[in-house]
Amino acid sequence: MKQVDALLDGLDDVLPPPRVRAQLRLAANLTQQDVADAVGVKRLAVVRWELGKSHPRRPQRDAYIHLLKRLAERFPEAAEPNEGMPTPASESRGSG
């Protein structure tokens, strides 16, 4: 049973594609700074995660995955890859 749980826990540790990360954040009307503050990193880290330039490391990775999962539960339409959604680079909020 522990082996099965370990396999399933490993599946929980998968990040959605970068575009979906941004879509989920935008659906919740959160800024990159909001996410950075909640996860405990600088805004630039969130920018890089949403662009696919880098990946979060533990313990921030666990917090970020948890946040994204909860957002996906609340905004299931944003959890699907969608070419029509704005990208993080097009975000014009100058929070810094």
C-alpha cells in the first residue's frame, strides 16, 4: 500500500505547463507578486516559472504546486492549455 501511495504522491508533484501556470494565476486575478509573496520567493522567480525558464525548488515547489492545484479546482477552465489567454510577458501590472 505504501508503494502505491508513493507512486500517487509522485504524480501530485507535477507542475502544469508554464502557460497554464499563468492562466491559473490570471483567472484568480492574482499578480505575480501575490504568488511570489505567498510562496516565499521574489517576483522574478514567478516570472521565470511562468515562462518555463526555470523551475521551483523545494520547499517553494511544494507550496507552488499546492497553490496551482487549488486554483485549478476553483478555475477548471483556466487549467486547460489555451492559446487565447494572455501570456505572463504581456502582463502590464508594474508590481515590482
